[in-house]
Amino acid sequence: MLHAVGSTVNALAAILPQPPAQDLDRSHTTTYMRNYMDTLDTKMPAAVVLLSGGLDSATTLAIAGADGFACHAISFDYGQRHRFELAAASRVAAAGHAAEHRIIKLDLSAAAGFGRSALTDEIAVPKDRTGDLAGEIPVTYVPARNTIFLAVALGYAEAIGAFDIFIGVTAVDYSGYPDCRGEFIDAFTRLANLATAAAVTGKGTYAIHAPLLKLSKAQIIRRGLALGVDYSLTHSCYDPGPAGGPCGHCDSCRLRLAGFKAADAQDPLLYE
Ligand SMILES: [Zn+2]
């Protein structure tokens, strides 16, 4: 019996969607195969989940899974200055029972003519900013990033027949980015339903889920911990040390640390 199951797994391995080999080790590939087979068994509806590898997107993946979706996680290799978050995204996808995880290349770096952000260009990441962090748009804003990412997610959703897209934006404890607001999500939902063949031919209606939108960072962390999210696998820092350790002083680190404190929980990451 065990032998028969093993043969089935091997046969399915040849036909199931596989993550790019260079991004994942063998154990992750096995995990996706098992997760994908689970989704076939249960006929869960598919959802596309934007996964950066940070705290918010890891929680969003857990929420989408708990809501009964087979999660097709996508991350972007977009020319960001460090790649630790992509490694984190792979870890989080595997641990979060994603049906698959794809890393999509999209060059928004200064060398490609984009840049203009501290995350993609030779611009210093602000440290220990004081005052209302949501009061101005900081230099860590990446031009139109969430619009670009959601557009790719929409294309992927239409290609695989999914009508649900999850994004971990939050408008409470955030950095003041205009593409993290409810108005933006509402506008993109309207766009999705007039711009796609699947929507205009009545095959379905696209929903952009932003389950963290109205949650504070502490509420997000409590929700994630209740769902079993392992935050030691995540990466939030905009300016990590050479080994990937978080700086503890950029906006992202400070929002994260304040969130754990307010949630009365311990951040499992070791700060530089
Ligand atoms: Zn940091």
C-alpha cells in the first residue's frame, strides 16, 4: 500500500506545477506536492496570495488557508536591494501549506530605469523616524508597487481560474503608502471586473481580499499566532545586516516591534 502511494506521488510529481528549482530545496518541493494533492482531494477553491515573506503577508496566507482556499502564493523578485525576504517567502509558503509558490521576476531596479525608492535604489533607509509614521509618504515607497503586483496576481488568477486574490495591506499601523488604502483595493476590484475576459463573460466575479486592512499590527500578530503562524520564518526589515538580521530601527522593524509589544508577545527574530 505504501509503495502504491509512493508511486502515485512520483507520477503526480511529473504533472503538477512545480516551483522554480533554484528557489527551493527538495523538502519544500515535497511539501508543495503534498499540499497540492490535499487541495485536489478537498476541491478547495483556488486563491492567489501575494507573499512578500513579511509578517503581514504570512498572516494573510494563514487567513486565506483558514478560509478554505487552496493558496497559490506568488512573490516578486523585483530588484529589491536584498534577497532575504524572498528566502523568507519560500519558508513561509512551505510552512503555510501553500498549494504552490512562484517567484516572478520583474525588474523595478534603478538599473532597469525604475528605482526611486530606498528599497530598489541607492537611497538610505530612514531610521528611527519620529512622529506620525502615516503622516507622509517615506522614501521606502516603491512607485506603484501594489498596483503592479496586483495586476500580475490578477493575470495569474485568470490563468488558473481563480477569482480570489489576497493581499496583506493594512491601513492602521503602516508607513503611509497610498497603495495600502481601502480606496485603492476597492478601485482595483472594479478594474479587475471590467478588465478580464473571465469577468465580462460571466465566469465569475473577482474579489480582492485585504483581511488585515482595518487591523492594528498587534491584532494582526494575535490573529496570526492563533492560526499557528511561525513568525521566526518571516522577514520584515528594510535594511537588514549582512546575514539578514533585522536592524530594529527602520519603519518596518519599529512597527513590527511595537506590534509584538502591544500584543504582549515575543518577536522570535534576533535584532542586530
Ligand atoms: Zn529594519
